[in-house]
Amino acid sequence: MSPALHRAAYAALGLTDWSYDAVECDEADLATFLDELGSEWAGLSLTKPLKRLILSHADTVSELARDVGAANTVVFSRRGRHVENTDVGGMVDVLGPADVSHPVILGAGGTAAAALAALRDIGAAGATVVVRDPARAAELMAAAERLAVPVRLARWPEVPPTATVVISTVPSATAAALPENLWRPGTTVFDVLYHPWPTPLASAASAAGARVVSGFDLLLHQAGHQVHLMTGAPAPLPAMRHVLLKADYTGL
């Protein structure tokens, strides 16, 4: 959906000579692809598995992207390639007034590191991270140290009953295996997935009276931050949201 989102933004901003297209590029081809880009390029959005690799191909890296250990945005200027992480800002936007006194993150990948940074920016003093294999959480723990956020690792599916906000960064089938009695009114449950929606996790949490946030809003807001970085103009979020609502995502 990224091309549709960005094109809708350019149209609303009157940038009729701007374009945005999806490009297939694997890790082995990233360096060559970057070197072949001309001066007409304003920026790039990146998805896995390029979010970590791009840090080593940048001229400058934002403090946030460095601390998270991943970037999803490249902005080109006369000073070269600058990389940012707008996933964090998008998460901050969608979590809004969530109570972060006892936050929990499910999973330990790159998205979990961005979630940790977002919780820090909202005011969380630390977080519990629930993982299936603690040995695979080394990169997340390194990010936590850079972000200066204390993390307690818990083994799957040990979600503390005191959790005030739960951010799921794991596949839908994995989250679906969690006990349904985990969820309760007053808890914010944020599933970073958005298609198909609702996920089993979102359905269970909603049925229990929890506040549910979807990856739909994350997709929208992180793209909004990218639009601002690339164009210098405030992102026209209503126009961008409209194009997402026109997509066939049942339940959104």
C-alpha cells in the first residue's frame, strides 16, 4: 500500500511531477541500486530485510535510527544519504494516550526495537519483552542498552497480568496461540499487522473489552512522517487515510 499512500499525498499537496513506485531490491543488490540513483530521487522507503543493512550505506544516520539499529527511510540531499526511522514516530502517534506504566512487547525483532523506542518516547520507564527463545534477543537487548530502556525478558507465553499496553510484533498465527484470558478492559493491545484484519489477537482482545490498535494506523502514520521528510510539507493524512479505506481490508 505504500505507493498508493505516497501518491495520494503528492496529489493532495499538488506535487504533480512526483512519483512513487515499488522496487524489488535484495540485500546483495542494495549498494549497486543506491549508486545508480540520480539527483531526481528524493527518498526511499525500505522494508525488511534492508532496514538494518541500510545503516552501513548511509552518509548520516539519525540518532533514533542508530539507537534502534534499523531505518526505514532514506532522504537524499546535497549532503548525501540520510536515514531515519519513521516506524517509531508512527507508533507514538497511534498509541496516543495509552497507559505505559507496565508495557509488554511480544517478539524481539526489528519492529520490537522500534516499539521499545516508541514506549520510551511516550514515557515508559522500561518494558517486558516476551520471546520464545531468549538466545535470539541479543540485538534487541543491544538496542535497549542504546535506548537506555531497561528490559526484562519473559518466556513465551508469559504475559504479565499487570500489562497496561501490549504491542505484538509476531506473526498472526503465533499471537493467536496466546490464552484468551490474558486480555481485559483498560489494556491497550496494539497488533502491528493490518491484513487480514481483524487478526485473531485483535478479535480476542476486543471481545474482552481491551482497546485495540491496528497496524493500519501505523502504516498510515509512518508513511506520513516519510512524506514530510521527503517533501518538506506536512503530510495530508486525511487524503492518505481515504486511499487506505478504499482498499479491500475487511474490518478496517
